[in-house]
Amino acid sequence: MRHGDLIKKFLCASVALACGGAQAADVKVVPPVAGGFSVRNAGDSADLLRVDENGRISFPNLGAAATQSAAVCFDTVSGVLGPCGGGSGGGATGATGPTGPTGATGPTGPTGATGIGVTGATGATGVTGAQGLLGPTGATGATGPTGTTGATGATGPTGATGGVGATGPTGATGATGVAGATGSTGATGATGLGATGPTGATGLTGATGPTGATGIAGATGPTGAGATGATGATGNAGATGATGPTGATGTGAIGPTGPTGFTGATGPTGPTGATGAGATGPTGTTGATGATGPTGAAAAARFQIRFNGTVSTALTNPLYPTGLVPGNGGTVGFITTQGFIVNYNLADGRVTGSTTANYTGANCTGNIYVSSVTYPRGSISGFTTSNARFYVPKNATAVTDPTATSRFTAGACSNTSNALVGTYYVAPPNDASVTGYSEGTTGLLTWDYVP
């Protein structure tokens, strides 16, 4: 059957349905017995879709269509087409195999003759179906009546405002007394007119006398004879104007303030007298040096200390005794030429100090912290079993609660930080160029009586 006949039947069925006022329904195509249903191309020369009499569906051009990304499956009961679900068709798609080598390009075949196909005859235009009649538009339903707005209820009466209590009567204001008129200010008297005197000339400075030999202080030279100029007279002060009398206090209105009196002119300052400046007298000769006084009496006991047989004052870096404390635990004190003090134990000739030391550096190196109470500024002391000398600078700055990096105690060094409590000085190793001291670690001390 040709598709033109099928379209005619479809149109007739549509018109019949429309005219009959039937509701929308499926469109049915019922081919004749042993006939099929085809969708043809515009030239009516080939099938695009065909359903044959056995229900088999074919797409003749499907083999030439572009490759797509999804497979199409159908339901075996209903025949509905759709994307394939999991497990439909075959198993999972295997991994893509490696691309085979590209084969050699074959020789180009001869160009075929260009054929000119015969254009098929144009099919007859199908009959346009009659336009179905439109059903009448239903009448618009009547609008329901608008409900009546209820009446606004009456406003209740406003309650009466309570009455304000009566204000008590204001007491009568007493009458203001009339102020008396202000008396006029008396005129200021004129300032005296004495002229300011000229400034006196400065007197000449006397020549400096030669410096005499040192000796007895000479007498102070007399004061120069230049007279002091007279001080100019002070101008007369103008008379003070009389104070006007105070007006009586009346009961009338306050009168206007009287005008301020004129200030009298200031008189010129009298001249300043010239200041006389006598010449400076010559410096007296220096008196002769007085005779040396007698030597004081010797102390009750005098001594000198020897280091390994050498008198302390004759050492390379001399030490001068300052005190001797004999007996158990006795010490002897010295002072160097640089002004540093050092004490020795009389028992073993060691510099006083401690066998324990807190160092600023690791492995018991660097400077050490010493208590400001025990080791004063400008002192030299010995530390650890080697009696190594350290000194406190004279200008040392105290530090509070420092932390040592290492510590020497019980004959060994440990790199354990030690938090110290109190005030300490930082003492560097002894420097002879600074302290003037360079003795060994110990020395045999003996002392002599000096008559």
C-alpha cells in the first residue's frame, strides 16, 4: 500500500474523531492483510523505517549511520526499545586491545567514471485533509457574589482622665531693694618722667701676670680702683588718684557702670650708672714647698710574705699585703698594682674560692657565675680542684636568677642547666694585663717579721 493512501485514511480518521467530539486517543495505523507500514524518504524511493506484516522492524539505512556510544536493547515481552541495562546483551566490555601496526598503504586504484544517475519522477502531492471543526467554547461560569464585609464594631468609650491635684500656692516674692549707683573710678596718676640713664662703659681687663714658681701662695692682689658709676635717679611716681566714695546702698534700680578712668602715661626709666671694672691684679708668686713631715710611728707588728722564697713585692707582678689572719683557716690578703684584691689560704697556699663552678658555656668553658655577696667587684678567686683563676671586673653588672649551661662539681663536669637564684656577677678567666696578677695555682707561703 502506498503511503499516500495511508495518510488519507489517517486524516479521515482524525476528522471523524474531531467531528464526533471524541477526546484525545492513540492514533492507530492498521495495514491491510499481508501489508506493512513504511516511512519513506521525500522522493518516495526508499524506506527509512518499515514494519512488515510479521511485526519485524527494520531501518534500511542503519548500517550507514554514524557510530554511537551506547547499545540499544529491547524488552522481550513488550518490545519497548531502550538503553541496555546491566547484564543485558553480552558481558562487560573487555579492555581495548593494543592498536595493531598500520598496514602499508595500497596503491591508488583507477578513478572510476562519473555516473550521472537518473532523477526519479516527483511523486504526486497528497490531498490536504479537511480541517476539523473546533468545538464551541464553553460558557464562562458566573462569578459568585462577594461576601458582605462585616460592620466595624463601635469603639468603646475612653475612660475619664483622673483629675490633677491642685498646685499649692506660690509664696509671695519679696521686693528687690534698689541698688545704689556705682561711684566713678578715680583717674590713675601719671607715671614719673625720669629719663633712663645710659649704660656705663665696661672697665678694661687687666693683663694676666706671669705664673710664678710653686711655693707659698702669694697675697691676693688688691681690687682694681675703677669706681662704680652712680645709679641713675628713679623718676618720680605720679600721684595716685583719689578713690571715689562708695555710694550708699539704695533701693532703686542698679545704675550704669561708670567709665574707667584713663591710665596715666609711664614715665621713662632713669639712666643706669656706669659700672666700673678695675684691672685684675697680677698673680702672686708660688710659695716654696714646705718641708716633709716626720715619718709616723711603726705599727705594733710588721711583716712581709714570701712566695716560694720570693718576697711578694718583688714578684714579676708584685703583690702588696693588706692583712693577715693567722690560725685555723687563716688567710692573707693582697692588692695588685692594678687595684685588684686576692686572698690566699695560709694552710695550702691556694687562692680562696670554691671547688664548684657554674659555667656560661657547655663543657665547663667560658665565664662563670659568682655570687655578688661572696665575690665583690675587683676581686680574684680560684675555682674547681685546679684552682683556676677568675676575676670580677670593677664595672661588672649584676644579673638576677641566671641559668648556667654546665656545672663542675664533685670533681667532674656535667652539661646540665642549673637555675641559680639571687644576684650574680659574670666572671671571666684571669687576665694579667687587666688585673696585674699572674701567680701559679699554689704557692709556699712564709712570712717574715719586719722591725
